[in-house]
Amino acid sequence: MANALYPKFKQEALKANAASSLNGAGATGVYAALIDTDVASYNAGHQFFNSIAAGQVGTEQEIGSKTFVDGLFDGADLSFPAVTGNNVEAIVLFVKTAGANTTWPLVGWFDTGVGGLPVLPNGGAISITWNALGIFQL
């Protein structure tokens, strides 16, 4: 699967649904999760994080230093500390909400053009470097 924004995210963004906003921080921030594609895969019908949660490797990390310029979303590169588990071939972006992961909207699936992937965790940190052109553009 090539990189893709989830159709349900695009739909909710067009409707200006507050949960689709990428402006939040902390409890309502944009997060990234490492994914083992042998366990979870991209599906255009997925809407919430619980749809791919079984494939998560390590703990999710919040994207800091977010920018929004001419439809381009970008943010700081990430470091996932002390990662163990299965091979990581993809990264998923999602928005946390105050509720359970059944309410965390999926934003995008990225498995190409992301520095640091694929990687086999060895208990150390995994660094993710976003494409120099940004994370994604609308």
C-alpha cells in the first residue's frame, strides 16, 4: 500500500468536524503509531484507531512543531523510545480525543518515503524522519 489519507478523515475535515482538527496538543494532539503490517493493514473503510490498534508496536508519540502552509502539513521528526516487538513497516497518524481509541480519528497511513522504515525493533529508540517536503499535502 502506498501512502494515503483515510477517506473518512478527509470527509470529516471537509465538514469541519472538530475531531478532525490537526491543531490540538496533548490530549487532543496529532499522534503517530508504529505499525506491523503483518497484523494491521490499510483499509479505506477504517475510521478510528481501534481498527488498526492490534498492529501497534511500541507507544504512540505526539507530533510537535506542527506547521500548516499552503495545504502542507508538517511536524517534527519523531523518536519512539525503547521499542520491542514485531517488525515495523508503516506509521499511522491519528488525532487523540478525550475518549477511548474507538473515537480517535485515523488521519493517514505512511509506508513509503519515511526515513527509518522498515525496521526491526531491538529495544532501543526508533527514529522517524519525515519527507523533507512535509508529511502530507491536501
